[in-house]
Amino acid sequence: MSKIITSGDVCIMVHPLLDNVAVAKRAIMSGTRIAFPSSCLYVRHKIDKGQRFAVRSIAKGCPVVQYGSSFGISRGISAGT
């Protein structure tokens, strides 16, 4: 069974209701479960410190949102990658 950690301990996500990506504050190992206020995320691959990762799946053509602002269009991103 994987360890569950609180999102604030491992990532930065300024607008949880708007943002669909977060930034890792430290390396997060594959298999880790991250508890967000309204969901739990399973990390599929190692995420390095400073790397963005999807906190929920982002369909192809949908905006990628960080800090409450869109900065790109998704090519299709699975949660936890």
C-alpha cells in the first residue's frame, strides 16, 4: 500500500478550484498518493522538484491552468503525470 501525503507538503497549487496542474516542491516518487481537499491523486511516474504535474486529467484541446491562468492547451494529459 502506498503512503498518502498531504498536497501542501509536496506541491504548490494556488487556486485549487481553477488550477489543473501543480508544481512539485520536492521529488515525488511513483506510487505516492497525494491528498487534495476534494480528491486523492495517484502519482504514476516520478515527479522531480520544480516539475508541473496534472492534478486531474486534462482532455486534448482543453486549457492547462496554473496560478489561476491558462498558459497552454493540453495534448491530453492523465492525472498524476
